[in-house]
Amino acid sequence: MKLLQCVALLACSPLAHAVATADADHAVHNNLEPPTKQQLEYDLCRSDCSLHGVAFPDKDTLQLPLEDFVPERCPQTYIGRYDKPNATSNVCLDFAGQFLTFTFAPFPGYTTKSAIVHWKLAGNTAYPKSYALPPPDHTAECSPEGNGNFVCKIPFNNIVGLDGHAGLTDVLHGMCPNDDREGLTIYLAFSGTVVVPAYPHKEIHFQQQYPCKPGSRDKFRRCTSLNSSQNHLQISYRCSKCTVDPCPPPCEYGTAYGYQSPQASYDLDTQNGTECKKSWGWLETPSLKLLKTGISGTLYVRTNAGYFEEVGTWHASADAYDKVKVKYRIWPGLPYSLGQVNVDLACLAVDSCVPEDFTYNYKWLGDVSEYEARDLKFPKCLARSRAYLVVSAEINTIVTKNQPKTSLGATGLLAASAAPEADH
């Protein structure tokens, strides 16, 4: 059986409450200007071709909305009186990986003992009237580094309210709701303790400096008047687009179905749903109790030549909350990847054998070798029915530079007459 041939590009190359006034609304659209240069070094955009054209939060555009949107990545912290501090330092913000990071620099002559970021999402910077109200009520404790700095990380998915299994593009869309324009505004406050080395048991408090009053910066950007009634900061940013080269178009190899065993698997073409009589593949009918133990099997692709090839494995299980997850895995060494996964978990009878009609679909995998579909709800079926499970995936051929034109030999293939059977 000959593989489909594709012409591919080379591998992907690197690359609240604001000031609630009309002036603040005006500032959003007139002061939050596009970056003078696009940040090209953002790590997620260097080599992931699936992020081509996706907007990402740009550290070079961090600004302070309460201070006339002055550009600032490193807000000041102080010890003592805010108007006559004993010492000052900075907390520098960055976007690294899928995190908003905070690096607390040490105060000269002091040793930092603790550092905390207080934060809360205000909202979409383009719509300040819809902001949530302060104060920042979430906290992130920082860890020390060997150079005297303390570092905190807040995951993007926490900021935008997505769970830890959300796809990267979904998370970035949450961080950049207006594409490569305004991003989000976040309320921030910093606190912590330091000691003087000569008195290591006497901890001294520090916090963020108060915002500069609007219009109170001189021509050198120095603040001439602080707003001591505002006990938090606001930070905003714009987004830029990843300029990594797009991915080569996938070479579609075929549809895979999960097969468990002759005793547990039923042929889909025995069902009466839409397109079932024209379909191949299998369904299982596991109980919730059995899923809590876990079931597994093999992923088969049926080729145009009528052969069945084993391309990987699948495993389904349920947790204590009756949520089901299905894990797909392509066998190492095979030139295939997962292009799309489809899971049908419902009550008999099967109403459709079309994968796009299944209860779970995820189409934009970016050609991975493993994937886990999570949080599927186990159905509650009537007395004369029971739950069924169909595991399916679209399999792509991995395209590499100078891939020779090859045909697949018989190794790993089963003739149509030797296809996996169901004893039903």
C-alpha cells in the first residue's frame, strides 16, 4: 500500500476599575499604542509552527493605565515612607512560556525573606467600563533564586479562567482577546519582608510604590506627585503576532478506530444510526465500574487497499467524579501523528457513526503523537439502554525534508480478511 505523498515546506523556523472617567476611556485608545518593534524572542513563537499568526502578550508593551499608560515593565517597591523611602527596588514583569512572571530584585543593603504578588484580572483593556472591581484578591508566593531575586509565576490559564488542560491557542486567545491589539488589564500589589544582615531576626515590610498621579511626570518621566490613596497598581499590555513560518499541510493517512477485544468490541456497521451501515470500526459498552478500573486497546487504520494497520494504543478510564478521559498514543517509530480526535460517549442506540457528530471533537492538535481527551461526562442511561464508547482519530503522515517516495510493506498490516473481529 502506497503512502500518500505531500510536498512540504521546511521544518518551522524560529523565530475598577481603571481610572473610571472619560479621560481613562480616552487613554485606552490613544495611549496604548502599538509596539515600536515586535517582540520576536518570545519563546513560544520560536519554533511552534502551529502558532503562526496567533497573537501573544508582548512584554515590550507593558504599561501603567493609572499613570497615563506610561510604559513600564519594572514597577518600583519601597521600604519605609513612600515619600521618603529608606530604600527602593523593582519588580520586573515578563511573559515567559505560558506564565506571567515577576522578578523581585533585592534592596541594596537588605536580604529578601519573602515576596508575594497580589493580583486580579480587571478585564479586557479595550472595554474598561466592564472591569471587575479591585482589590487584587489572588496571591502568588515567590521562590528565592541564588542571586538574591525572588520569582513568582502566574499561569496564563489561571488569569483567563481556563483549566490546566486547555489548548495553548485557546489560552493565548484568552490573553489576547482583541488579536494583536489591546490585551488584558490586571490589578497588582506587591508585598514582602526583608532583613538587615546585622539583624537577621528583625523583619521589615516592603510594598509596591503608589501610582503616580495622572499628569504628574516631568519630561524625564520622573514622578512628581504620588496617589497615596490608591493601594494597588494596574498593568496593561498589547499583543503581537507570532511570525514563525506556518506548518506544512498535513498528509492525511486515514481514520483510526479503537479496538478492545472480540468479547468487548462491537462492529459499528451493526448499528442503525446515520452512515453506520457504510462505516467500519468498533464500539465498546463499558460500565462506569469497569471504566474506573480502566480499559484499553489498539488503534487501527483501514487503508484504501483494505488493510488494517496497528498505529497505536488507547486507554479509557473514569475518576472518582465519574469524569471519563481517553488517552491516545501513536507507537514510537511510526511516521504518523494525531491530526484530530473524536470520542463518542453516549447511550445506545447509536444515532450517528459520523465522527464529526460524536460527543467530543478536537481538531487542532498540531500533529502530536499523544493526546488525552478529558472531562467527558459518563451518560445516565435508561433501564433498557447502556453506555457505549467509540474511540476514533484522524491519522496524518509525518512529512520531513527530502522524504523519499516509499510504499508501505506488509509489516504491521492485516489483510481485510484478517481484520480484528467482534464476537457479536
